[in-house]
Amino acid sequence: MKYQWRKQEKDLYLPKAKPTLITVPEQNFFMIRGQGDPNGEDFSE
């Protein structure tokens, strides 16, 4: 079963029209070190 983030985390990704305070859970990210434009021709494949 796939994770349906729109249903599970509505407060984060589908905000209401009126501003509200929410608690954002801790998240993990990764970074790739390098150089160049990821939108450039070298990365098009």
C-alpha cells in the first residue's frame, strides 16, 4: 500500500485559507554534493 501524504499530513501540504500554527514533525533529508545546474543539458537523461 502506498503512503498517501495528502491524506496523512493535510496540515503540512494542504493548508487552510486562514493562517494557523501547526507542529511540523522531524524530517530527514539527503544532500548530493557536486556542481552544475540540475536543470541543464548534462542532467537531462
